[in-house]
Amino acid sequence: MIGRKSAAILLVALSTALPPPARGAEDVITIGACQPITGRFAFAGVNLNAAFQDFVAYANEKGLVKGKKLVYVFEDSGYDTDRALACFKRLMAQYSPAIMYGESTGLGKAIAPELTSRYKVLYGSASFSSELADPKTHPYSFVSGPTYSDQFGILLEYIARNKGAARPKVAFFYSDTEFGKDPIAFGRKRAAELGIDLVAEIVTKVGAVDVTSEVLQLKKTQPDYVIFQGYVLAPIPEVIRAARDFGLKSRFMGTFWSMDRTVIDKLGKDADGYMGVNAYAYYYEDSAPGIAAMRAYNQKVHPDEKYRPSSYIQGWFTGMVYVEAINRVLAAKKPVTGDNLAAALDSIKDWDTGGVTGKVTFVDHKAGVGRVYRANTEKGQFEPASDWIYVK
Amino acid sequence: MIIGNYKQTYASDEAVFRTPTVRWWMAALGIAVIAFPFVAGDYLLYLANLIGVLALAALGLNVLIGFTGQVSLGHAAFMGVGAYATAILATRLGAPFWISVPAGGLAACGAGMVVGVPSLRIKGLYLAIATVAAQVIFEWVFTNWTPVTGGIRGINVPPARILGVPLADDLRLYFLIQGVVAVHYLLASNLRRSRWGRAFVAVRDRDIAAEIVGVNIFQTKILAFMVSSYYAGVAGGLWVYFMKVVTPENFPLSLSIQYLAIVVVGGLGSIPGTILGTVFMTLVPEWLKLGTGLAGAAWPDAGSYLFPLRDVAFGSLIVVFLIFEPHGLIEMWNRLKRFFALWPFEK
């Protein structure tokens, strides 16, 4: 009978819901994470999670935190704010970690009131939203690198430094989402300050495939540079292809999430000249000892992994920030609490990350540093087009 | 063992809870609901609140789809209208929650009235597409009417207050949310037995026959839309105080589809079924997550692969059980009740 069967199923399900006994010891520091391993952000979530697992194992192996062992606990949050909040609360209840990591801007905003009033743990996230980099409203949150506004600042700075005789003309091409609109107001202001003419602003849906009318608008305004924001891949390749077909001479630029190798893979030869800002060095760069150490560890533990995308580097770097903050707290002989960790974060100045990124100084809970890279289609790689550029 | 249910008065015939056994069980349920937050941790409390808010919105959709037979794929948008109206009243005018939440419901009710108008001329899939249009339009308005909605960044909302006490945590909010849900649950149960409720069902079963017996179809359909979106609006208002922030990305089309799934899985036209459907749709993914989490702990390398399997398992579970129990969870529940009503004397 179905009734009895369903009761049995319910009982089995209930029994799996019982949490395992909580671990807890003086010499253990727990890092909890709600990772978007499924859902539409899974392309990055899987790498972020792998990076945290690897970095925590690496840090324990190398003894990066003296006398303490790091423990990493994670759960899938599916890039859904409701589920992510449930994940956050469950991990807090079960493990009481001192540090948490979250998937999205949405979670960062939704958890902020309780993070400040109750949980008080250091909170890093996959988001580069300017809104989370505000110690007044988000005293425990930080952004693992430059915010989207900073990234626009870096690109505009690069354009201003490399301009010819005429005033450069720029177009912003962004999606109709929080991710897309985040840096636009700042970008307008900064462009005006740097003497750059903003000739067009084009807003589309994410993944919009028919881009003819948008490209015609670009043709009409003839910008020297087009900066994409709020996309991961589509419609960037479509726009670049259509622009080449229309004979446009504009250079196309992207920010962090549209600066992975997949853009070059997708566009092939058409990616020639595509540029953008990355907050971190690439996995294959030889000049950075921090990246070399990451590669060496990967070769040892995951010999089959020949490439790690930028999201992996982001996760690894966030782990480095956690360890740096913990070590500063321990050096001051203070307990590892969210308040002390947040204060330690504020004290990070000109920190050498071994070339994983530039020298890191946390101002307003963000590190305003990034570098402009250019696609090399022969090698299928991005190569540095500038040194590390610092913005406030 | 109960062998019959003899009623001597009209009042007992009209009662919502008809037998002493039911009343005892409802009292026990009431006590359990009141005691729950004092024994549950943060995580379970959060889930209980989430279920409360989702159930309230789903109840509204069940009035529209289950009672009246009008398909809507714009339910999340109505919830959004309620959420924004509540947030705007709470932040701009400093309105207390007992004004802003019902006002959110009324705002959504107005929106539902407008969106319901095409239902007179179109039915079934055509109406579903018309409501998708409403969903898209409202999402666009939330995103682009920046001076009012705060645009893409949305609105941060201060906690609700009762007599100056802020309902900032899940424990305090629990009583507000479950209280509102209980009241609306009773309203929906009674609505079904009223003249209007019977008119809804008549329109669902055969609209021409309903019109012949004197039901004003247009009024009835519009009213169903209004009631449905009022529920969604109130749920949206509670949601705002629960999440403390509202952004356009909170009310996507996928949420509308989730509500549809809740109503279908729970049992079309059944009020308790809606609650069961919400519990199922919220808790089963969480349990599966815990299950895959434990499996992932046993095989750390497999963790990343197990998580996506959870969605596959959840999807399959819904399909399997719709095949075996097309009348929804409530039918399973009723079978279980019938089994115990005769136990231990059944074969």
C-alpha cells in the first residue's frame, strides 16, 4: 500500500536529516562555504569549491597556519538565495565556523543584517559587487579583489593611458541584471574624469542571441572601445563576430567573468585583440611564484588537471586572504573571531601574494588591483597588456 | 474505531473541523506548531518560515488553478508586486507591518484584477501565455522603474516591529508568518464552501453550465484572480520582512513554475494538499542535499558529482510519484488516514 510505503520513505528521509556529531577542538579553524555547485553559476561554483578544497589541504600540508588545522565544510546552494540562506544557517548551526563563504551578491545582501547582529563571522564571496564592499553596512564582508566598479576603473585608466591624439570613445555594453548594471554609474563618472567620451550605452538580456540592432548602434557611434559587463559568454562572441562582419574597428573588453579562456575557445581567430581586466594572474603564467606553487600542488594531487580557470584562482586567493587574516589574528594573540578577523583584514597593506595578484591593500574591504590582459589566439591564452593597475 | 459520523445540527454539518478526533488532532498540531520554534534550531526555523511564506503564495495559486481552473504562470510577479508595495510603504512612509503587508496584498490584488481581464476571452494554454506576459512586464517594471523600486539593487527593509520590539530573527518572525498563514488557511477553507467558492468550482468544471445556472463568469474569474494575487501579495509582504531585502531577481518565472509544481504535487484544489506540497518541495531537496552531503563526506572526490545528481533525483521523484499518485500528496495522506481509520481490522 502506498501509504505505508510513503511513510517508510519519509522515515528514511528523516533519518538522513539528522546531523552528524559536530566536530570541535581548540586547534581547528572551520571554514564553511555555500557553493553554487549546481544551478546557473555552477560553471564557477565547481571550480571555486575545488579551489577551497585544494587550498585548505595545501595550507594544512605546508603548515601555513601555525599550530592550527583548517577544516573546510561546504554545501551546495544551487545559486538560489532561499537555498543559500538555508545552507548558511545550517552550516552555522552545525559547525559554528569562524569564517564563511557565500555564493552570490543576493546571499550577501540577504544575510547582511543577521551577519552583523548575530553571526559575526568573516564573510567572503564569489561576488565582486560594489555594494558588499562597504564596511558600514557590511562590516564582516569583503570582496576578494577589485569590485566591478574598480574593474571598470582599471579598464578606463588603461584606455586613458594608451590614448592617441583624439579623445577616446567608449561604449558600455551591459546586461539588464544587477551584475550588469553594478559599475555603470561609476563608469560614467570615471570616464568623464579621465576625458573619455562615453558614446553609447547598450543594454540587453543575458544570452540575447540576435544582436544585429545592438551592433548597428555600435556602427553608428563608432567607439574605440566597447566594454562588456554582466555576461559570462553569450552574447559576447556573437557581438564580436557581427562587429567584424560590419567592419567595425572597435576593441572589445570584458571584466572578470568574461575573461576566461572559453571566450578565446569560442571565438577562435575572431578573439584577436579581445582584452579585459582580470583580478588575478592566469594558471599558466610562469612569472608568478604563487601561481607556480598552485600548479605544483595540482600536478601532485590532480595530475590530470592541465588547466584551472580564473574562478579556481579566485577561490584559491580567497583562501589565501583567510589564512593571512587568521595569521594576523594569531600573531596578535587574539581569539579567531569574526570581529578580529575583520579588523585583521583592514590591516592588510601591500601584502605580497607571490604574483597571484598585485600587492594587496584592503581599503573598504576590497583590494582595488587588477591587470589588463589581451587574447593571443595563436597560443589560445590571455597575455598581460599592462602591469598591475591600482585603483582606490 | 470510527464507524460513522452522525450530525444532528446544521452547525455541526457546516463546521470546518467536523469530528472530535479531527479537533483533537488540530489542537495537537496547533500546540506542535507553537512549541516547534523552542525546540528547533536556526536552520529548521528558517525552513519553517520559508515554507510558511511559500505555502501562503501557493494557497493563492490553488484558489486560481485548483478551484477555478484558470492557469497562471505569473504568480511570482504578483508576489513581487506585494513585496515591493510592502517595502516601499515600510521604507518611504515608515508604515508598520500590519498596514504594509495587507497593503501589499491589496496592491497585488489590483494587479491581479487587471491581469485577469483576458481570462474572459481566453482559456488554458492561451491564458497561461498571457500570464507569462504579465510576469515579464512586472519583472521589467521592478528592474527599470528605479526611482520607485530602487532598480536592480532593490530595497533594503528594516525589520517589522510589534510594540517597538523588532522581529529581526527567525524565531520572532515565525509567529508572525505562521499566524498569517493560519488565518489565510482558514479563509481559503471557508471560501471554498461559500457561494463564491462553489461558483469557482462550477466555472472550473463547465463554464457554460455555470453561466446557465446564473454564475457571472467574468466576475467569478476576476474575483479568483484577485483572491489569488492577494494571497501572493501578502506572501510577498511577509517575504520582504523575512529576507530583509527585495530585488527584481527574487521573482523570476522559475518561481512561478515552482508554485505551479507545488500546487500540482500537493493536489489540485486541496487546501491541506498545498501545505503538503510546499513541505515536500522545500524539504525533499534539503534532505537530498544532506544525503548527498553525507555521501560526499564518505567519498570526498565524488562530492562535486553527487550534488548535481540530487536535482536529477528530485526531478525523477516528482515524475514517479505523479505517475503513481496523480491526485497529489493529499491523496496519499487520505489513504494513510483511511488505513488507520480501519486499522487493525482491515485485511
